[in-house]
Amino acid sequence: MLALAAVGGLILLIARFNLNPFIALILVSLLLGAGAGMPLDKLLATFEAGVGNTLGHIALVVGIGTMLGKMMAESGGAERIARTMIGWFGPTRVHWAMMTAALAIGLPVFFEVGFVLLMPIVFTVAKRTGTSILKIGLPMVAGLSVVHGLVPPHPAALLAVTAYQADIGLTILFALIVGLPTAAIAGPIFATLIDRHVVVTGVNPMAEALTEEVRDTAQLPGFGITLATILSPVALMLLGSAANAIAPAGSLANQALRLAGHPVTALLIGLLLSFVTFGSARGFDRATIARFMEDCLAPTAMVTLVVGAGAGFGRILMESGISAAVVETAQHIQVPLLLLAWSVAAMMRIATGSATVAMSTAAGIVAPYAVGGSVSPELLVLATGAGSLILSHVNDGGFWLVKTYFGLTVAQTFKTWTVCETLISVIALLLTLALATLV
């Protein structure tokens, strides 16, 4: 009940009373901890630990990724990719193109990495085609979210593969069978429907920072070099994932590959590469590049703080024992194993806001019951991943990334992003249950 009251209080403070989300998260987190009986002298330390652990990753990823996006925008790289995609898919089907790009780019990277890499392209495609940000952007985030929760070698899915001792190749096959139609329905199809009812107005500072003026084709970087630059972090992360297959574990080469494949390092290398391919090669001097870096960071400050505060809220939930109580309740529900995996992951997702935490926790709980059972461990991975994506709300960093970059109100974010995530969760579960009748 405390968890439900806390979530309801957050929504009320932010949506009804327009309290700054960063302040609201801090206030509700402290009240929740106190109400749950946590020692008052440890409340702030617990909250700060949650904030610090998350910001150590998120702040670097969002900051470096936004810089890389700015370089792509200023150089004309986003314009080049936009024109090419429009040419391939046609102006009326670019939302399908964005979903396809997100499924490919998002495979080995964290959601927020793929998000900041693709947003300049979303803004540019929307501007060039006169299409709304929702119709272009929702298919992109749907594609990223599907691979985040369902498809190895994404880290979240790999956690569940290990816990359930599933075959990774079969898991990928099943994930594609379930994930592709799920992304299509929750992405381009849903975006086309909701775009008629949600109108985004006002100036979007993120769009202004990450799009460039239309220019002649001769002024744009080539499609090949643009794609190579933007995918260089993805390639490095894939290399890092395959480090043990390339070099002996513990060797210097193995450590170097893992370092290069870390999301922060990979993005940093991609950014440095962009200083050449998108910078000096396009005639920008060092002073101009430095100005680009400074200009693009201001709009990310608030969303970074809110993401950190959301993590602090999740830490309070866990340290107070509320998350454990949620898990215990789920274990006593007599439901089929696939539904149990989905339910536990869903409750953890709603309580903590983290799909990765929800997936790893649920897999750890359900795995002992799955050993020697008749349910496919590969399908358990998919059911757990589907549950971990449901009902993104104010304690999820993805909620605030979408709200800020898309220029939405809180209410509009619920109507679009939250519904999109819930569609992904439910559709993926239904398709997984259907697949279970065939395998």
C-alpha cells in the first residue's frame, strides 16, 4: 500500500500541482522511507546512493551521446541519413524506417544510448517530412524498448538467459518472432493512431539544438561515413561483448576490448571520431566544435537530475523492504510459470522504474521454479522481459527522456510513451503464450 500511495502521490504532485519532478521525487522518496520505518538518519544516505549509482552511468551516457548527436546535426549527418531514409521508404513510411533503425542500433546498447544516438535523426526526419515528432519518435522508442527487454545480446535479456539457463540462439530466434510484430503494433501502428489525438505545441529546445538548417546535398557528409561514425559505438560494444571469443579471458587484449566496448568508452571514441568526420572534414575549427559541445548540454541538465532522483526513489523502495514484499506477494500467486515471470517483473518495474532491475530480480525469483519444468526457458526469458517493460511512469528515467526530448507535457507522456510501453508488454506476453502452444 505504501508503494502504491507513493506512486500515486508522485503522479498527483507532478501532473496535478505541477511540482518540479526532481523536487517531487526527493520529497516522496523521503516521506516513503520515513513511512516504511527506515531510520531517519539513513534516509538521505540511501537516497543519495541510489542517485549516485545511476548518475555515474546515465550522466556520462546522456552527455557524451548528446554531444555526438550535436556533431551529427551540425555537420549535416542527420540530414544525410534523413534524406536517404526518406528515399528508401518514402515520405509516408518513414515511421517504419525509424522502427527498423532502432531495432538494429538498439540491439547491443542500453536504451538511453540508442535514444540519444537516434534523436537527431528523429528531429531531422520530422522536420524534413513535416511529420509530427510523435509519429516519427514513438516507433523509434518502441524499437529500442523491444530489443532492450527481449533480445540478447542486450544486457538485460542476457541476465535472464543466464538465470534460466536458456539457449541464447533459440532465445534470439523466439525474441525476433515475438519482438518484430510487437514493435510494429506498439510503434508505427500505435503512433499513427495516437498522433491524431495528441498535439505537441510550443518550442522544443532539444529539437532546436539537434537539428540543422536544410542545405544542398553537396554540403552534406556521405551516407557511408555518417553511418560508420554513428554506428562506431555500436560496433565497439559488440566487440566488447565478444571479448572472450576473440582473446583469452584476463589477457590484456581481452581487457582492452572490454574497455573499448563499455558504453561510455564506446561513445567517447565515437565522439572523438566525429570531431574529424563531422568536424574538421566539414570545415569546423576547434573553437566552433567546442561551442557546439557547450551549447547542446544545457537542455539535458534537468532530465539527468530527474533520472537520478528516480533511481533514488527506487533505492528507497528496495532498502525499506517494500520491493521484497511485492516479490513475496507475487510468489504466492498460483499462476502458470510464464504468467508468474511476467507478473513479478511487472510489479518490480512499476515499483522501481528500472526494466533491468525488474528483469534480473524476476529471473532470480522464478528460475528455481523453472528447473526441470516443462516450460521453455527461452520463453521464460521473453515473458520476464515483457513484464519488465510495462507501465513506465514517473520513476523511470525513460519517461523523462521521452518527455524532455519530445517536448511533451506529463499528461501527454502518459498517453503516448506509457501506453506504448504497456502495449509492448502485453502484446509480447500474448505472443509468447501463443508461441508456448507450438513449442
